[in-house]
Amino acid sequence: MPDSSLFPLDIPTLAFSRGLMQIMLAGLLVYVGRRHEQGAGARLWAAGFLLNGISLFLFSITAHGIWDTVCVVGNHLALGAGSACLLLGFWAFGRQRAQPWLAALVVVIPLVALLAFEGAWPNARLRVLTTAFGQLVFLLALQASLRRPPRHEIEHIYRRLRVLALVYAAVLVWAYAVVANVLPTSSRLDIGYHLAIFSVASLLFMLSLAVTCLALQFALLAARNEDLAMVDWLTGLLNRRGFFRAIAHGDTGRADAERIGSVVVLDIDHFKRINDQHGHAAGDRVLQAVADRLRELASPSDLVARMGGEEFCVAMPGARREHAFARAEAILAHCRNTTVPAADGRAIRFTVSAGVCEASPTLSIDDALAQADAAMYAAKREGRDRAMAAHDLEHDARA
């Protein structure tokens, strides 16, 4: 007789405990993700853990001979549906294109196992092995969905979960290869020993998966909060801190002159007068209008920021002075033709002045901004509503 005392574990009781744990974790995921920007992923994860928990409850009931056929059918279908929901959750969280056929396959495989080996040709071993194959498909699809995290801040979590999914897939193959008699069992250890190890591994995997889902929610929430600290609340542009952080996280393998290109500093003319005559609410609308014009004219690689007060900045990677100056002139023209409604119904017209500086290998971003700022103030002294280049100031100074 095989010596099962080497692993004295009540598998049905363990399955019941696993099911209870997964249902509790499903509730926790719903609570955490209820107000989250990507709460759809959390809700799908919760549905997946809930269905897996139901599947385990039904398995534990089946093991005691109660409602045998009904519980077997429910166990297999709930397992497949739960795995499909987990996959859909990761696709939704990662903003990846869903693969409905793959999610459907994870559900169809245990359904085929039921129809073929529970109904047409009753064979419990083949039914269990076919359903286990469906779980292997789920694990490989999960591992593939983790290749591209939605943000670099959670890349390390995705990487560890990929390793975890592969390890668990290897344990699943090992355990069910024994059931299929592909791998020999020891003369002292029966099949139940291997399945007990798999049950413990499954418990640890699902617990780790649930903890990882929670960690992803919190990590993404922290990243969103960090984003908010980098964005100006009124205009939606980068603030000063966000601008310099974006510069610092650029392609540092290139010289500043190549990475930054040119910078344009802009300042709204007579902004204090607008606030005094029309009120601060109207002044806020003018700031928003300038931000809108900057966004409309920006290229995808540009960094656009409100540096403080009524001052704005545009960094144009790879742009030469002539291109940046033409962009500044276009911004001025758009602002000149923009009107903002005042509280009394009148239309507020406004202009901006701009300074342009092209970076060079010996010029840091701070120096480039300082020179563009000096050119902008020179434009104000020349009459406002115009752009001036730092290069022209240097040329005039030498002359």
C-alpha cells in the first residue's frame, strides 16, 4: 500500500478553505477598485476569483458525494469562466486589445471535457486532464498578457508575475502528468501525494495572484497621484516640476542640444490688467485659452508647460531656431485672434510675447531657458505681441 501519511492533507477541506479565501479576496478587489480609474480590470479580477472560489466549493462538495453530477458540471464551468475573467481583467487593466476567442477557449475546453468525458464517454481521468489543459492555456495566455505593462512603474510587478505563472504552469504539468501516467509514481507515494502538492501550490499561486492584483491597483494609483503632482491643475499642462522631470527622463544618451532642440518661453501681455479689469475668473479663462492654443500647435514630441503665473514654455526636441521661431509666431497669431468671454459678456482680447533659444552642446536646459526668458523680456520692451530670438540679442550686443 502507498504510504499517504507522508503528506497527511485533507484535499477537499483545503479546497473549501481556498474557495473561501478567494471569495474574500474578490470582495477586497471590488472595494479597492470601485473608484479607480481602471476599475473595470479590478471588477473582472474580482469576478474571476469569485468564480474560482465557487468552483472550489463545488469540488469540496463533490468529494463528499453530494449532488455529484451537478457539482462536477458547476465546478468545471466555474473554473473556466473564472480563468476567462482573470484574463479579461489583465487585458482591461493593461489597456490591451482583448482576445475574445482566447477567453472563450479557456471556457470551451472544460465544457468539451464535460460533454465528452462526463456525458458521451464517461472517463473521469480524461475529463480532469482535459480541464487541466484548459488551465495550462490560461496560464500561458496570462504570461503573454504580462509582456507589456501599461506604465514603467509597474514593470517589476509584471515581470515577477510572469515568472510566477511559468513556475505554477510547470507544477501543473508535473502534477497532471502523474495522473496521466506519463510520469511514474514512487513505490511509496500514491497519486494523491502529487495532487496534494499541487493543491498547496495552487493555493499559494492564487493567493500571490490576488496580492499582485491589489499591488497593481495601488501602484497605478500612486503613479496617477505622482502625475497629478506634475500637472498644472488649471490648464492641464505640465507644471514647472513636471517639465524638468520630463526633461530629466528623456533620452540621456544624447547631448542636451539634440535632446532639447529649442525652447520657446511665452508670457501673456498685460495679464495683471486683465485680472484687475475683468476679475481672476476671466484671467483663468485666458490662461486656459493660451494652454489650448499651445496644445493645438504642439507636435507629439514637444513638452508644453505652464512654468508659473502667466508664463509658459515649449521645448521642441531636435528643432532648429528657425523652426522654433516660426512656431512662436504661429502661437502669437493664434492668441491674437482668440477671444475669451468676460463676466459682463464682453470679449477679452489678449496677446503674448515670446523668446526663442536654440540649445547647443555647451548650453544646459537652465541656460537655454534663461536666454529664452531674456529674449521674451526684450520682446516686451520692443512693444509686446512679438517674438525675439536669443541669437539676435547676442548679435545686437556684439554689434
